[in-house]
Amino acid sequence: MENKKRFYITTPIYYPSDKLHIGHTYCTVATDAMARYKRLTGYDVLFLTGTDEHGQKIEDKAKEAGVTPKEFVDRIVTGEKGVLDLWKLMNISNDRFIRTTDDYHVAAIQKIFKKMYENGDIYKGKYVGKYCKPCESFWTESQLVDGKCPDCGREVQDAEEEAYFFRLSKYADRIQHLLEDTDFLEPRSRVNEMVNNFIKPGLEDLCVSRTSFTWGVPVDFDPGHVVYVWVDALFNYTTALGFMNDKYDDYDKFWPADVHFVGKEIVRFHSIIWPAMLMSMGMPLPKKVFGHGWLLLDGGKMSKSKGNVVDPYLLAQRFGVDALRFFLLRTFPFGSDGNFSNEALINTINVDLANDLGNLLSRTVSMVGKYFGGTLPQQQAEDPEKDRELVELVSTLRSRYEDQMEHFAFQNALAEIFKVIGRANKYIDENTPWVLARDMEANGPRLAGVMYNLLEVLRISAVLLTPFIPQSSAEILRQIGACEACQTWESAGQWGSLRADVTVQRGENLFPRIDLDKELAALEEIAAQAKKAALPALEVEPQLTEKVDFDTFCKSDFRAVKVKDCQNVKKSEKLLRFTLDDGTGTDRQILSGIAKWYKPEELIGKTLMAIVNLPPRKMMGLESNGMLISATHTEHGEEKLNLLMLDDKIPAGAKMC
């Protein structure tokens, strides 16, 4: 084992979302395929994944759910249909799983943070800027796009707090050299994006601690501060090996990592912040960061908040885990975005797996059973003219496949295999086994030779498909009677490894053809039912029966107002105080009892509707001039309120009619 080549590959550790979707599986399935490929080729592989469990958004979500943050993440990571369940479902072969709440990791992060502080790369200051809670990202005003987070497009909030900073600017030149002059980051398009968008405009020091919440790794030498979640998350790649802890002892063996597979939205953290912190620690850099694209649905990234998620459990149940794994890596180039659709999934299964691979296996095993009782005779005849093209194509398949896999071009590696499978199906039609079988005395050896060639195609293809569809590949090898020695990487490069007198064992159809229209209709019905079931149980107040005459209604002056400021009212748990632009040039103050449902910072900049000609009234000693319009309902026995929000294009003071 010690003489084996080593390979360390990681996925990012995932934020434990309470609604997992097919996009979550994409990077992990690709990483799994790469890890299985390297094991197949003889490497000692360590494949790491895990969950990123700290941060403000976790603390907020736990509070909304009425549980502690640890209870919240435990339920999502280890609970039914949680992260660990999903990886088990998708047949992920990770060697290690890290949670950033693991005690050994927390203790190691404290040591790492302190070391960077002691060497002068972390200093204390005050953070004033913009913060995107969903992305856990700090931004300057100039980095925002239309005033919103440049990564996810959502609203950012003002942040001002005492904080520690990492001297990221100190490493700007070294990072630029790393990106521009080496192949550290791929695809190359990501390099241009990082350099042009972040380094050339001026790399600013990074805020690396927070005081406005508590759910994180405590800064042990300054109570009240917690380590910024991305410092905590990135060093998992080393703590999971035993760096700064005695949980494991693999750091010297496997670090630096051979490759980090990450989604393009977190390339900035992995290609700029991560190497800079490693430089600060005097540690070797990973050999490569590869930023893959997104799975898109209806033109947009899959997201629970957008309501456009695709359930991997449902797809795996209906189509099979291997079919789903295959689709993800066959259909989309790994470095680019890909458009997911149920139609594309079904068509890929039907064309590649059912028509081509499944049909080749079924026909070949059936013919060996029909013509030879399941066992090929030793006496076989070749026809060099008819066999040459197929044999040459298969004999050189492994080298073409290997070249694509080493460049993480999973789609191209699979394309090479399916060129061979397509050629083998054509070979059947060219050699017409059913015609040869009419005269077994004269044509038996040639028919046996044709069958052997087809079994060899299936054997080599199945070995090379193992990283992608491990269960199905094992079943193919079982059905064609491949011995253990015929299932190795070495044998995949050698034509003729299968015994001449091999015995096949017919099995069930691996990939039944799917009725596209029928299945799409069924999936649409399931989606409609799920959407209906997800709707909250609402109770609305009954309508009033007392009529209001039109003239009285017309006396109410409804106007668009824009929120300039919003603050909690001291000594009140219910009231928020709004400073509003009502189009008159004079600020209007309205108090509203909605603090239970809204945080003040969420409302600044919003356009609301207010009735502005109500008489003033005093509330907690403050004057309120008007009333904001909202809708109320009861959901699962709890009162809910939603402010009526208008399109921001509507100017302040516009009359509602």
C-alpha cells in the first residue's frame, strides 16, 4: 500500500439545506466518479466530503424552527433523507465525512486562526460594508451588481461590527501569479473572471470574524468573536487529514490535495482566499481547483428559495441510481452550465442505456444462450476484414478514455465508450448471427468468434463504465461471465482477456425503455401534487357583510411609499418605526406592529403601500401618520402577516386607485 500512488480529491463541504435537490448531487457524483476511476487505475485514494454547519443563516433558520443550531443541522445531516442518506442513495464512495461542528475540527480551527493572528496576518478592526447572508459573503459597494449580491443576485444588508481582518491584500501579487501563470485553476475562463473581477480592481483585506451572532467557532483569545464561516469551512480539507489535531494522521500522506471540485459560485473562496491563507500558514497549496458549472432549470440555478428544485429521491426511485448518475455526467460538460429537464433525462436513458448498452448486452447474452447453450466453444474463427475495425477501436479505447478522464472531461470519456458500443451494435447487423446460425456445422466457429468479440466489447466497456454506473457495470460483468482478473484496469487495455469458453448468465433487463409521454405526464402530476401538499394550511378572515359606499371609499388616499429607514421602537416588542418617502419632499413617520414578522434591515429600500390621510395617533409616545397595508392569515394555527410590497419602479407618492 505504501508504494501505491496517492490521490486526494474533495468536494466542497455542503451547507446543510433542508431541501436537497439534484444540483446538490452533481458535484459529488462527479467527484465519486473521479475517485472510483483513480482507484481503478491503482491509486490509494482519499475522497472527502462533508457539511459546513456554522454561520448566521444556520442560526437564523434554527431560531425560526424553534430548535438549537446543532439540533437543526443534526436533523438535516443525519436525519431521514438528510445529507448522509442522499450520499448513500447515490452510491457515493467517500472515504471520510467531516462536519464542521466536529470537536476535533473546531479545536484545530482555533489553533489555525491564532497562528495567523500571531504571525501578523490577522488584525483587529471594524467592518463597515455589505453582507450577503445566503452566500456568507462580504462585498464592497463597487462589487455589487444592481445593488445586489453578485453571486446569487439576492439582497445584501448593511453590516457594521468589530471584527478581525485577514491581510488578503498582502498576497494579491502571489495569487495573481498563481492564477495567471500556472494551471492551478480550471477551466481557464474562471481565471479571467477571478483576476479581472477581484484582483485587478484591488484585493481588499478580508473580514474573518463576526460578533453579531454566536453560532460559529469561537475565537478563543477574544470572547464574543466567532471565526468567519469560510475560514472554518476551507481548512476542513486539512483538518480532516489530521492537521492541527490528533483525530487522523494522514496529512503528510495526502496533502496537498490533488484537486478540489467546487461549484463556480465558490471559486473565489477556493482560488483566492484559500491559497492566501495557506501561504500565511506556510503550507503547500492544492495542486488544482476545478470550478464546474451549474445545473439549470428553466434557465436558472436550482434553488429552494426559487421553488425550482428537482427531487433526487424521486428520480432515483423511478429511473434507478445508476441511470441518474450516468445522465448527470453524460449530458453536461463538467466545466459548463447544463440545462436539466426530465425529458432530457428520459431520452438519455432510452438512447444510451436502453437502446445502445442494454440492447447490446441483452442481444449478445441471449444469442450465446440460444446458439451455444450459454457457453462458447473453444473453436472460434476470425474474419480479419470484418473484425479489424471493431477490434482496433476497442483495443485503443482505454487510452482515449484515460486522456479524457485525466482532464475531468467525463462527458467525452463516456462518448468514447459509446462510440464503441454503437459500433458493436452495427457489427451485429454486419455479421448477421441469425443467418450464420442456420448452418452451425459450417458457420459455428465463425458465429462463436462474433459472439466472443461482442462479449469483449461489453467487458472492456463495463470496466471503464464502473466509475459512472458501478452497480450496473458489476451486473454486466456478471452476466457475461467475466472473471475477476478480467475486471481490472490492466485487462481493460488488453483485447482477448476473456476466456474463450466463457459461460454467460442471463439476467434481468438492466435498462428498460421508458414511455416518454406517459412518464412526463406522471412526473407532472407528481409535481402538481407535491406543490399542492406544500401549500400552507391557511385560514383567512371572513369577509365583512357591511357595505361601504363609493364616496366614502374614495376619501381614502392610498399612496406608494419608499422605506428610507426602519428601526425597532425601544421598549416595544411589536412596533417598527418607518421613515418613509411619500413623494411630498417631507419624510413621513408611520409606526406598525409587525416586528414579529419582519426585521428592520429587510425592509429598507422596499416600496410599500400606505393610507396617508388617517388622523395622527400616538404609539409609545411617538406619532404615527398613516398605516401600512398588509395581509393577514392563519397558517397551522399561527397568525401570519405580509406587507403589500410594490414594484420598485413605482415612484414614491404614486396614487393607488
